[in-house]
Amino acid sequence: MRSDGPSRGGFVQPAAVQPPRRVPLWRNPTARAVAFQAVAIAVLLVLAVYLVSTTIANLEQRGIRSGFDFLENEAGFRIGETLIPYSPSDSYARAFLVGLLNTIHVSALGIVLATIIGILVGIARLSRNWLIARLASAFVETVRNIPLLLQLFFWYAAITGLLPAVRDAVAVLPGIYLSKSGLMFPVVKLGNAFPFVAIALLLGIVAAFAFRTWAKRRQDRTGERTPVLLVGTGLIVGFPIVAWLVSGAPLELDVPEKGRFTYSGGSSVTPEFLALLLGLTIYTSGFIAEIVRSGILAVPWGQTEAARALGLRQGRILRLVVLPQALRVIVPPLTSQYLNLTKNSSLAVAIGYPDLVSVANTSLNQTGQAIECISIMMAIYLTLSLSTSAFMNWYNRRVALVER
């Protein structure tokens, strides 16, 4: 050890502690990082101001109106398929709402159906049955390697070209008919009891989730299992039935009736909606199947062997051992497929389904306010994507296995 003076009693005197040297500000990594970020933000702000001011000046120079005031004006065009009442005398804002609801409608149904088909096909690809595994592989390789737009054209052509005319509609089931005009089916009319039944259904869903949470905590505490599926189904179905009975049990079945040129009564789904739903569902299910297959293969084989050693059947092994562990691999890429399905629904304009993009294009052509219409579409799709990602991230945290 270095010393500055003679040793006393055999001990070396330590050197005097020097104060730490002060690092210049430009050599401080934290300071440099903050400075670079501040400069980048400033450049982006200046660029944004320049683009906005230039756009406004060009619009004023060409006499083009700007702003979102046009949303209050009368739309003046029809929409072939709506979930809420709409007429050409309504505003552009309501027309955009109709397009948004149509997009959410087909996307939500597509996500549910694609998930079910994808899980079944993904498990089938791992089947020990040679025929089932090869058929599942052929399905996946076919739908994944054909562009979605071509699949939409195929399904639309198949529905409108191969199905019979309305007067010769095919009776799929009693009261359910299929023709070039779409799928016609009966609907149940509950009359004044509908609000009470709807509220009871929501209460049943909340009660089912509450019971599931209680049953899980009870199982963690005591080890005893509770029939969650049976009780939950009873709550979801039983609450609306009780509300319907208390309301006087009103029931009227509106069945489609064949007329001279078309069917009246009941409800129907257009060929455009059917083609879009089939295309989105089948195309996305191929990717989901591969995600499910890879997630199952990611689970160590020892887990399956241990479950078999305990005497569990194959179905229980898959449901209770393999899939819970595979979810942490499946959920993140599954989120991307849900987002892709929602954004791919914008291809509906190619087959005439009135989704958000179709309504926005019509509004753009009539008003000439392209920036505003495109901004609305971008904001809506961004909101849908962020909402889906937030929900899936929450679900991923809920199903994540905690290492102890």
C-alpha cells in the first residue's frame, strides 16, 4: 500500500483520500441522454408545427374547408346493413358510428370463431391419427398461403354464384333459409320483457365471474374443486329465465315467410357479411392454429408424462396441465392476430360490406375533406388496437404462472 510518510510501529500510514474529480457535464451519460431526447422532441415539435401550418395554408389557398363541422351535416347516402337505425337524413357522425359498429361486429365475431377453429386445428395437428394431422396441416398451409383478399373474393363469389335465388332458397333447418340474398333466420321477440332480460343477463355474467373467483380461492385454500362451469352456466342462463318468467313470460317467434319476390319477417345476414366473416375467420384461424401448436410443443414433455403417471386422461392433461402452461407462450402472438383481424376487416370495401372504411370513403367523396375522414379512421383503428392490446395484456397477467 502506498503511503506518504514513514511508518510508525510497523504500520503503514494510508495516503490521504483525494476528493472525487468532477466529471464535465458533456461527459455525463445521463445528462447526454436527457439532452439528446430534448433535442429530438424539439425537432419533432418543430416538424409537426411546420407540417400543420403548411397543410392549413395549402387548404386555404385552394379554398378547401377544414375542420370537423361536416360531421353535423346530413349524410345523404344509404348504408345497406346497419345495427342501429339509420337513414340518409342522418348526420355524417351517425354514419361513421354505423360503420364503426359494423367493423366491431364482424371483428368480434371473427375473433371468437377464429380462436375456436384455430385451437381445434392446432390440437388436431398434434394428433396421433395420421389422417387428422395431415388434414389439419393441409388446412393451415392452404389458408395461410392464399392472400386474404383472394379468399374474400372466393367466398363472395361462392355465396352469390352457387346459392339459389331467393324464391328457391335452401331450407337449412326449419325456419332458416339460405340464398343469394344471405342467411334468413327466425328471431325471438320478448316485447316489454327485453330490458329486464338484458339486465338479468348482465347480472348473471357478473355473478358467474364472482363465483369463479370465489371457487378458485376456495380451491387454493382447501384443495377442493367446485363445478365452476356448471354453476356459471346456470347463473348466466337462469337469471334471464327468471326475469322472463317474472315479466309474464312473453314470447313471440318471428319466422321468415316466403313472399312473391323475397322473404319477410325474421332477420337476415347479407352475403357481404357472410363472405367477410368467413374470409377473416378461416384466414386468421390458420395462424392461430400454428400459435397454439407451438405453445403446446413449448411445454416440457415431462409435464405430460407426470400427469399420465398420476392417472389423468388425455383430455384432462391437455386442459389442466398443458394448456395453462402453454398460454404464456400463446397469448402474446395471439394478440397480434387479433389486431391483424381487426385491421384486415378494412378489406370489406372490396366486397361491398359497409364497414368504417367504406363509410369514410363515401363521406370523403361527398365532402372532399380527406384529411379529416382519414384522421377519423386512423384514430378509430388506433383506439381499437390499443384497447385490444390492453385487454390481452391484462389477460396475460391473469393467466401467467407465478414462480415460487
